[in-house]
Amino acid sequence: MNYLDVRASAPVVIEMDFTANPIKMLNMVGVSFGWGESPKNIKFEYLIVLDGTWTTATDVKNNLGNTVIAEVRATTLYKMRLTLSEYTKGHKRF
């Protein structure tokens, strides 16, 4: 996917729903970006109880790398949310 000109006030939010077939025993999750096209802000959240509250696995501000890995530590994972915004490069793309 390519996202252009995504501001912090209107981030890209990708939500994955596993409620039909929950993931068992998840320890970590990660995301990798190529060619130096990484978002500046990356947040991983997860849901281990249906209709519960979201748990933040990591909330990286001012990211400079191409890979972010977060500990999740869920025996049963129902949903995961990835929030991305802003840019590390002048071309405003990730």
C-alpha cells in the first residue's frame, strides 16, 4: 500500500478483525517499510477481550527506522489496530 500526505490529525488506521477465528498465543507483531518510506508515528493496539478496551503494545513517535516490532503477549487475540501518520522523508509517502 502507498499512502500520500497523511497528517497526524487524520492518520491511516488499519484494523484487523480475528473474532471469527481468534489468534492463539501471540507474542509479538511487527511492520516493515521499504526504501526509507516509513511513517513518523506508528501505534500498535490490540484487543484480547471482546467489547473490552484496547491495549497499546507500542506508540512510537518520531520513528526513524524501517522496522517496528511490538510485544503483544496475548493468549487470545480478537482484534489488532495499526495507526500510521506523518513522514520521515520530504516526499510525504509511506
